[in-house]
Amino acid sequence: MSNMSKMSNGNIVKKGTTILTDRPFVFVLRSAYRTTRCDNCFKSSEKLLRCSSCQYVYYCNRKCQKQSWRIHKLECVCLKKTLPGMLPDSVRLVARIIIKLKQGGANEMDYYTKKNYRKFADLSSHYSDMKVDAKHMPPFIALCAILIEFLDETLMPSIAELISIYGKMNTNRLEIQDELLKVVGFGIYLGASVVGHSCKPNAVATFEGTTVIIRTLTDLPCLDWSQIKISYIDLIQSKKDRREKLYNSYHFWCDCERCKEEESLTEAAACPNSSCDSPCSIDADKCEKCNTKISVKFKETFQEIVDFTNHDFENIIFIAFLRDLNTFSWIKRFLEKQKNVMYKFNVHHICTLEKIYIASVNLEYWKEVEFYSKQLEAGYLFYYGEAYPQLGMLYLTLGSALLNLGKPREALRTLNKANTVLMITHGNKHLLVREVLKPLLCNAILLSRFSS
């Protein structure tokens, strides 16, 4: 159930205010973390207890196992048929919705104000859109085939009901993130489902375990739920890609403030004149600022880099995450190719910087973390604004790297930046702030004093 804000609609809502905390109607841990995280609370542990019956799910203690039992007791029998294979996360989430509804979940009311609530039936399913949109049917048919094999036939709903459940799952599920912003699971939140989308959000959803917390990013004149907006998607995308992704996933064309604006920088080229910092349209013949000609060869090079980034770079980055030094060195050379070709705020360039920064963290290359995070900062500010979880995590990670590099004073300045952002996006009671940021700040303060 939700914990609602106690503010009346007449009160100003300051940025960094928690306006809703909500427990999930149903949730599921990603199968990638099945053996390393508790299936109930999502905590990571080296000593997990495996369900002795299905041998599929793990718990950190008996309490978590008991809390999960109401849903799991029906799921457990079905999961026995799965091993040694893995069940797709979407199938397991739909199955849990079906089980919950069979147990009376349709009557569950999740309040987001003292008087207003939502039931599962209130969620949008886009039933009619799905039936006429051919691209949605193949994944639905594939899910049905697995679900029929997985669930007991007494649990299976009608096809019409299943299409509705599938649609509601697709358009209402939230990605549950851990304190480091890794997606560790998915959940359906009835109360929080009232929150709409904007590519320029005034609120943000963060998580503690499976609980979602909605906090404001800007000062608001009042708490009007029709005006509370989070982002359903990653904001480091071009307007075209954002709108298409939102339409394909959520069946609407976004017309938010940001989508109404022209966004020339997201796909801009750098000026061929290295002394000119102006963005250029790759379709133009010359730079509007300095009149430098944009040659055919320059345009071809630009397009080759864009195409490679779109189609091949994801696989290369994945190898880098596996601590492949040769591949990591290759990626750095690829970034050099982008230099003086892509504009500094080009979305492909920022995404490349982000991935190599993450790879640097995973490989514990602290000098590279320092270098790439400082390059990435301007891009994060451009796409996310001055208060967003990813920006706060960038500062926190950079601060930690600077401590490892023996730079406590600079680390303290950076961690204070992290604190400014995370106090808005997470608040001082969040696990990330209490158990990660605060200890790092204390360490930086002490080391700074000793280095004076």
C-alpha cells in the first residue's frame, strides 16, 4: 500500500519532497540475479537460502521466504518444470499478476491521496491498440506459448483477459533499480501508476528494495497529481528516438515541453574547423558560425561512426564489462575517432562516454573513471538537468575514484556535489545516502584534514 503525502493542495511543494511511497502490486526479480539476490527483498548476499521445493528462487532469510509464500506457493509448483532453463522475466511477471488476481487482488485498493486510489482494473491496457498493431502480437503469442506450459491450466485466463493483463504489464511496469541504478527487477505499482510521463520531468522514481519512492525535482505550486511527471525512458536520446520509443511501448506520442522544442544538438556534428566550438547540421554545406565547408568525406565519416555506434558498439561494450583490456583500449581509440567529428552533446557521443565510464568503474580503472566522468558531466547536465539520480551517482562515483587516487580535497568537493543532488533525488534516509555517500564524505573530510 502507498504512503501518501500529507500536504494539502494549497501548499507549495518544495523540490526534494517525497510525495509518494508505494509497495508493488506484484514484482519479479530479474533472472540474471536469481542466485545472487533475495527473490523477496532484492538484497544481494553470498549466503542465500534456496527454496527446497522448486530449487529456483533464493531468499536471504526465513522471513523473506514467508513474506513471499502467498504468491510463491502457487508459482513454486510451476517453477519445478523450468529448471535447468530460465523463465523470461515478462512471463513470470504476468504469471504473478494472474495468481494475484486469482487470490482476490482485483479488489486491492492502493491510495495515492487520502481519498483517491487505483485498482488493477484502472490501469491502461491499450487493448484496442494491441489488437490492431501487428508488431505487438508476435511477442504476445510467444509469451502465451511459454505461459501455457508454465501455469496450471486452472489458472489460465481467457485470451481476452490475457491480452488485457499483458497490455497492463507492458505499459505500467516500472524497472526496479538498486542503489547503484542497476535494473534488478520489475514491478506493477497501482498508486504510482497515476504518475504521467514527461521528457522534462518534475519528479523522479527511486527505489529501496521493491518500494518505489516518488520525489519532486522542482518546486511546485501545489500537489496536483495530473501535473506530476516522471520519465518513463532514458533521457539521453534524440527527440525522434524518445517519441518513437514511448509510442511503441506506451502507445502515445509525447508532446511535453521538451518534445515541442527543436533539438538540433542531439545529432549534431562538430565543426570541421577544430578551433570552432559550434555545432553543425550534417546536412548543411558549411558551418553557420565560421563558414567552414562540410565536405562529403567528413559527412561519410560522421555517418560511419553513427552507424557503428548504433549497430555494433553494444556488443563491444559488453565484452569490456567482462574486463577485457584489449577491447577497452579499442573503445578508447573509437572515442578518439569521434573527436572533432561528433559535437560534444551529440547523443551518440554522450552514450559512448557513458558506457566507457561505466566500464572504467567495473574495471576499477580510477584514472579513467576520473577522466571520463569529468568529460561526461556536461552531457549529463545537458540531458538530465541539475538534479537527477544519474548525475548524483556520477559525482558519487567520481568522488570515490578521487579518494582512491589520493585526492581527498577534490573528492570532498565532488562528494558535496553528489550530496546536493542526492538529497533532492533520494533524501537523507535513503540507503544510498546513509550507507554509501555519508561514509565517503566522512572519509574525505578526515583525509582532507590530514593532507592540509
